[in-house]
Amino acid sequence: MTTTHDTDIGLSRNWAMSLIDGVRTRIEQIRVYRQTVRALSELSDRDLRDLGLSRAMIRSVAKEAALAV
């Protein structure tokens, strides 16, 4: 028989795991964002143009990559 206390512990555990998963995802998103900004910033203007990008677009492209995680 499941008691209210057991249910509360299960809900708390699920909540904690969801919180931890969210933090892990956010950390990964930050890592991908920084890595993308770094990689694109190292390219020449010509290389960026070949990719259809400009320097002004680097942050938005990095944000898009990070949100895809």
C-alpha cells in the first residue's frame, strides 16, 4: 500500500531529478554556445561569407545551436 508519505518522496525525487536534468541541459547549452562562438570567431570573413554568415550573425547562430541541444 502506498502512503501519502511515499508518494511525497516519489514526487520530491522526480522534482529533484527534473531539476538536475534541467541544470545539465543548461550547462551543455552554454558549452555548445561558447564552442560555436569560438569556432566561428576564428574563421576569416571570407570563410564566414562562404558559409552564408557575417560576423554579426555569430551570436545568433551560436544561440540556435545551443537551443538545439
